[in-house]
Amino acid sequence: MFGFTYYTPTKVVFGRKTEEQVGELILKEGAGKVLVHFGGQSAVRSGLLERIKASLDAAGIEHQELGGVVPNPRLSKVREGIEIGRKMGADFILAVGGGSVIDSAKAIAYALAEPEADVWELFAHTRQAKKCLPVGTVLTIAAAGSEMSNSCVITNEETGEKRSYNDDIARPRFAIMNPELTVTLPDWQTESGCADIMMHTMERYFVNGGTMEITDSIAEALLRTVMHNAEILHHDPANYEARAEVMWASSLAHNGLTGCGNDGGDFATHMLEHEMGGMFDVTHGAGLAAIWGTWARYVMKDCLPRFVRYAVNVMGVEPKENDEATALAGIEAMEAFYRRIGMPTNMRELGIEPTEEQILEMAKSCAAASGGVKGSAKKLYCADMAEIYRRAR
Ligand code: NZQ
Ligand code: ZN
């Protein structure tokens, strides 16, 4: 096993009506001027935004709102938020939404803490952040795990680059999680969210270095729990218990817990998907589902013991005549699960058909963003990445 640092400073406030505590939680952080950041219309339509504002007013907190964050959040919206935040002298950013809103809020928070520097430099990896304004979240979709993660993913729409920047200083101060808030989600988003949660766990599970039994067992339980509840939600979207299981899983899958003792994880599927998001603006979780099976077949032989363990312990596969057959049955069972909940298992089903030229462009960009090579299950270079895109069409 590898040594590790496990750092999860985020206070989690979980359960029905917890959003009513938001004003109080921000006061405890010592903040008084809040930029409230949200997405399209869902938080307005549901009345959530009004409830948030009422809680802030009751706590005597000054606030301004900025909505309009889109999935695969854009740099231009971040810049808009920086402008407003500067003018109002914001000392806290409150994200009301999902991964896109939270990531946009984190980027604004980085920028406001270091006003002399350009925020995109972080995502271009030409500098490291020294400071970040505090961020709090009211989560409305279980998926990205950004409510507890150190990660922030922004799309520069001028260049088509979707890039991440990871730093513990941006981990949110608190995450308010009321599973009821996710009931209004379109099915596609619920299911894409479940695919993303599973991928955050699997990225850390399919490794070739050391691991720990406790970590593996937590990961397997998390995967089984998400699969079980994703199927419940597919037929009964209003099921509170299932919503709650999936919501807590979204945070545990990406707060570092399922990576303790391993080598940092594989994350090649995520890097491959980010290029698809940058070029085609696909839904993140669905993009992951569309490419995972192809990735798994491509790397399987280099990480066979993990694929066998996954097949048996997670997918419930009976051991076959040899390890390869067992591993393959596990991958097939996973794809069958994706199909059952309406997720794509290739790019065509995702609704994109990249040309050979586009594939080469994505592979080149993915390799560049990965420093030339990515993966733990198998090290992937630019030519491997292109081949996975080709086979996933
Ligand atoms: O904008 P609104 O109207 O709110 O609609 C959103 C959006 O269209 C809708 N939605 C959210 N909550 C809702 C709701 N609709 C009805 N009722 C609700 N309660 O759902 C759509 C998707 O929202 P989004 O925030 O994009 O979803 P998600 O949480 O999946 O975030 C995806 C983004 O996070 C990044 C992804 O790459 C993508 O950009 N990721 C961030 C990570 C991180 N920071 O740790 C890790 C992930 O691997 C991921 O890369
Ligand atoms: Zn993800």
C-alpha cells in the first residue's frame, strides 16, 4: 500500500430542509458579503433560490446573485462572476447547484483571492494558487462530488479546452445536502450522475500499484449501493431513501476516501471524457459511460486481478473458465447495467460521431493535458488514446 494524506475539511449538513441553515452556516464562517452563484432555471423554478435568499436575509448577510452557469461551465461566466465579486467586495461564494455551478464558484473564489493574476493560468497549469476565497455549497444533483472535492473543471469556450485544476484550498467549507432537492432532476441527469459517481470510485479502484483491503471494500460497497439505487430511481425517481444513498455516495466517491492507500488512481477515462466535453459539450457522466467499456477492454489484460475482483465482488459474476473470461463478463455486466438505466455504452449512443481528424485532435489534446501519459491500470499514450476513441465510436 501507499502512504496518503486524507484531508476532508468540508462540514456536511445532510437531510430534509437543511438548506434553511445556510445563513447560519455562513455567519459561522465569519463572512458577510456573499455572491450566490447558480445555474439555469432549476433553482429558481423550484423556489430553492428564494429560500436561500430568505435565510441569508434573516442572518443579515449582504448578497448578490449570478445565475446562468451551464453544464461544462464556461470561463466567460467565471469572468462575469469575478467582476461582480470584485465590485461587491465578496468574502464568500455560495454555489447553489451541481458540479458545474460549484466549479464555477471555485474558479471565481480563486480569482478574487488573487486579483492580480489571470485565473485561466491555473487551468493551463502555468502557476499554482496561493489563496482561495471560502466556498459553500447547496447541492442539487448527486454526481460530480465537487461539494467535497479539491477539483475544479472549467471549459475555455474560445479554445474548446476543458481543463481541471486541483487544490485542497478550494475544498468547500460546507456542503448542504438535502436529497429532496434532487427529485426535480431529469432522469438523464440522475443517471449520468450515478455513472459519474461510479467512475470516481472505479478510477481509484483499477490501479496497478498497492491498495488497501479497507479501501477496496468501501469502494465495492459504494459501487453496489449506487447501482442498486440507480435502478430504483430509474423507476421511482421520487424515492427519498434512494436519493439519499446516491447523494452521500457522490461525496464519498470523490472526497478522497476511496483512494486512500492506492497510487492516486487511473483517471484516464476522465481525461478522455474531458476532451469529448470540450469538443462536443456532452453530459459528463454519460460521456464516461460511453467510453468506459472500450477503455476497460483495452487495458484489461494489464490489470487483470483487479478486473476479476471487480467482476466477482461488484457485478456478482460467477468465476468463469479463466480470469480473462471472468474479467470480460464483469465488463459486459457493467455495460448491461448502463443500458438498463438508459446510459450510452458507445459514442454513437451518446449522440456524437467524431471524424478521424477530430479523434486525433482529442487524443493529442488529452495527451498534452496529461503530460504525455495517463493511467495506472495501463499507461496510455497519445496513440492509445486515439485507438480507444476509435473503438468507442
Ligand atoms: O442549470 P440548471 O437549470 O440548474 O440545470 C442543471 C443542469 O442542466 C440540472 N440540474 C441540477 N440540479 C437540478 C437540475 N435540474 C432539475 N432539478 C435539480 N435539482 O442538471 C444539469 C447538470 O448540472 P451540472 O452541474 O452540470 O451536473 P454535474 O453535477 O454532473 O456537474 C458536471 C460538471 O462537473 C465536472 C464535469 O466535468 C462537468 O463540468 N466535474 C467536476 C468534478 C469536481 N469538481 O470534482 C469532478 C467530476 O469528475 C467532473 O469532471
Ligand atoms: Zn467525473
